Amino acid sequence: MQSPVIGTTRTSPPFRCDLVGSFLRPPELLEARRLHREGQLTDEGLYELETAEIAKLVERQREIGLRVVTDGEFRRSWWHLDFFLGVEGTEKIDLNAAAGRIDAKQRAETFRISERISFGRHPMLRHFESLRLQAGDAVPKMTIPAPSLFHFVQRYNGGGAYDNDEDLFADIVRVYRDAIRAFYDAGCRYLQLDDTAWGTLCSLLHRTQLRSQGTDPDTLAAQYVKLINDSIAERPADMTIALHVCRGNFHSTWFASGGYEPVAEALFGGCRVDAFFLEYDNERAGGFEPLRFIREQFVVLGLVTTKHGGLESKDVLKAQIAEAAAFVPLGQLCLSTQCGFASTEEGNLLTEEEQWDKLRLVAETAAEVWPD
């Protein structure tokens, strides 16, 4: 794990001004995806249009001074399923069809494991290679769901490929080690693992539900720390891996509420990622006291919400950063939005200009708190 640089400028990730990953899809892209679903646009035709829209997105990220860029997850329908379904041995479940909801207006999809899983030539490798060529002197970040989420989602969806968690955990570790190596070989030096399982484990309601199902949430948390650590254990020394904890972001909604205290010691004290991206945009995330368990990791404070428009006060953001610095040295803190702007292609309930205003606020605040 890299040692934190206690100072102002960050020349390696995470950066003082950082971002989670997804952006609102432009109308041209949404229309192209509709045509593709209807068979009026080829796979390569869609890919070319996505590439053109990503080039515009990358340039705009760089214009506002970001040192890191993403492809906005423009090539994805879901922030997590597109990765899971690219792993060999998985299949999609249409929850609306399974429930007989023929005229459902909202998509409802998940996945199950149909046979033993493995990592092959995943489509997202090509996606990252394209982003790397477009990034210029910025650092291209790749975002994928965390290994713990892989297990957490499938535990509800069945599938007869595995008789026990021990074998499944071992194969998830193998899949992620192979994925990390493949992305590294493609040029990736900044990888973010996105995870709503930890948001669930912060929630009193969900912890109670887990216990009612015969699962101890503290045991599960310990298992997930080990799963993440084992999955990233062979990462190259010059590759930064961050973990983003989320409580839900579909179309500006959320599903979990609760501070980090129930998982803080296990997660912050035991998980060997290089950085944590943590939601702190409202009271659902609780206070900063759980950060006392942070060791040498960086903490990227998600203080600016992506769920709605309207700008936060810069003075309030600075005061919140100062509050967090009572538990983690200022030199180990960074600033970002609370989540992405479009965890699915539907996007959150704000405009594109409001999206960019949010990022400018993050950039300006970070520059004033940690001046070059």
C-alpha cells in the first residue's frame, strides 16, 4: 500500500479533487442506445458513437481541471451488471418478466451464476483501452463493482453452480485477480471498486433483516474484508485501488440509511485498499467519528450530492472537511461528489449543467483547501 503524502498537491491517485465515475448520458447517446435495442443500429455503430461522446466528456473533465477522467460509464446500462454479466458463468435475470410485470415502466434486472465463474476477454477491457487513448495527460480511472458485491447480489438469486461459499469465494478471488491483472496490462493504474453491500451492512434495518435470515452481519463484514483483501492481494505496487461505499443511487433514490460505525473497525481498520470513497452528503451517512479507524488509507469525502441540483455552500464544505480532519489527518483527505451522476443509463434528477456546476464546486473547494 502506498504511503500517504502529507501535504497539499497530489500527483497520484486519489487526487484532492476526485470523482466517482458516472455521468449523465447525453440525449444523442440515449437515442443511439434505443436504436441499438430495436435493432436499427449495429454493435459497432453504437460503439463508435459512444467513443465520440466519451471524447467530448473527457475533454470537458480536463477543462475544469480534473487530473483524473472516466468514460462516464457511457458504454454501460448498469453500473454493476455490465461487469458481472461479462464474467463467464453468469446470466441475466429480468425481474419484471419473472414476476409477470409485462407493462412495467421501470427496468428491474439482476444476475445469477449459472456455472463456475471465470474471467476471460471481458468487454470492459476494450472500453478501458479506448479511454486510455483519449485521456491525454490525465489519469484514466476504471470503475467496476467490488468482489463483495458479487457475492452479496448472487446470494439472493440462487444458481446451482456452487454448493458452498468457500468454493464461491475462491472463484470470486480468482476472477478479480485475473481482472486486476488484465486491466493493469491494458494500462490501468487507478481502479475503483464500487460497493452497495457495505451500505447495506451500515443499515440497522438491513442488519436486522440479515439476522432474521440466519446471517450475522458482523461475520459477513469480516468475510467481505477478507474477500476484498484476497482479491487485491496480487495487485502491482504502482496500481491504486479504491473502494467506494454507496447506499443506493438509482435515479436519485437510495435504499439504505445508517452511519459507518457498525462496520468501521472491520472495514476501515482491516481492508487493505489504498483509498475509501465515502458518502457524506446528508444525515443518512452519519458523522465522521467512524473515521478514527482509518489507518494509512486516503479518505475521499463525498460531501457534494449527485442526487439533485443546487449547490452546496463552499464554506460548509470546508467546515465539514475540518471536522473530518479531527479523525483523519488533512493530508489523507480528498474531496469528491457523493456518487456518480448516473449509476444507470436513466441518470439522476438533475441537469447536465447542474452536474458540471457540482464538479466545479468540488474542484474550486479542493484547490482552496489544498492549494498547490
